[in-house]
Amino acid sequence: MKLKIAADLNEALVEHHHPQDERGQPKPDPAVAVLAAAVKTARESAERLAAAADAIAADRTMTPEARAIRLRENALKLAEATAARLDTAQAAVREELAQIDATLRTPPAADPGSAALETEIRARLASMSDKDRQAAINTAFSERDTLLVGAVLRGPAFLSGMSRATYEMAIHRYGQTFYPEQHKRRARLQAALDAAERCGRSFLGFVSPAIASEAARLADAADRARGAEEALRADISN
């Protein structure tokens, strides 16, 4: 069986999402590097399996069925180890994304002296027209008014008289305004994770033919038939 490695199984697709300095040179991001290393492992595993497939196919001391089984055994071992490496890297980045999301979406808790004032702010916003409320919120973001923005985002949307969609837009704007670098990094990490997941699917697509080949399936069936016949002969002889 000839195995062909897809062009999209390449760590460069993940490394593309490292940030760049003012001169356009990449600045390694540890989370992106973890994903890229896992994808590199997958690519190198695929290359080794492709070479093994060629060597096994050229070995005429084995039957076609034996070659199919040998290839499948190698594919299963590589697939298990590589999938575990990819899963671990992706899980680590998902956890980091969740931590960033918590920062971008939720202002720090208000100090005790501001809690009562925030309640008044939300009540005042809820009493406004949609136009006036949005204008007040826009001004708060423009002036980086953490008190008013925090009052809006630390309470449910309805307390400020906002729709859910408008509230979600304010959350998104909060991250952009107060944590611009984290906001950009979150987008990069998500893109790198998406690229790593595509590489993972490409790797699985690469090894699947070797694992689920018809020749290996027929060889397994033949082994089971021989085993059943041997058991039957043993019963007869007894």
C-alpha cells in the first residue's frame, strides 16, 4: 500500500500564527510552539509510516495479507502515540483560551464602596432610551470609564435594560478596549488551534487506509477461520 502525506499536515500552518515584532520577525508564543511541536511529531510520524509502508510492500518474503497486517500494526502504534500528543497540546491551549476568555469577558470584582453606586448606574441606564443608553456606554468605553463599564458587565443584561445581543457586543468591546494585546493573542491562539485540529484530521485521514485496509480485514477473517477449524479438530480428536 502506497501512503501519501497531505500537504496540509505541516507545522508551518500553525507556526504562521506566532506574533511578529515591529520588523516583521516572529516572536515565539509558547502556546503556539506547543501546538506546532505536536503537529511536527504527527508529520514526522506520517513520514516514518510512509517509509515503512514502502519497505513492507517491497518485502516479498511475506504474503500480501501478512504485509497488510504488519503495516496496520505499525499504523496503530504511531496513531495512538501521535493522537495522544496532539490531544495533550490542544487541551493545554484550550485551557489557556478559557483563562484568557475569563479576563476578556469579566471585569474584576468591584470594591465594596462601588457596589451600591453600580446598582444606581444600572438602574439609571435601564431607565434610558436605547439610543441614550448606547450613547452613555459608548462614551464610557471611549473615556475608559471602568466604573460604568464594570457596572454594565458585572450585572445581567436586563438590569441595565440591554438586549442580550447588545450586552454581548459590550463584552467583546471590553476585551478590545481594556486588554487589546490579550484580545489579539486570543484570536491568534484560536487560529493556531484550528490549524492544529485540521492537521490532526489530516493525520488521521493518512493512517486510516493502513488501519482499515481490506487486505488486513480479510487476513483477520482468515486467522479467525483457521483458529475455529483448529478448535474443531481438537474437539473431534478428544
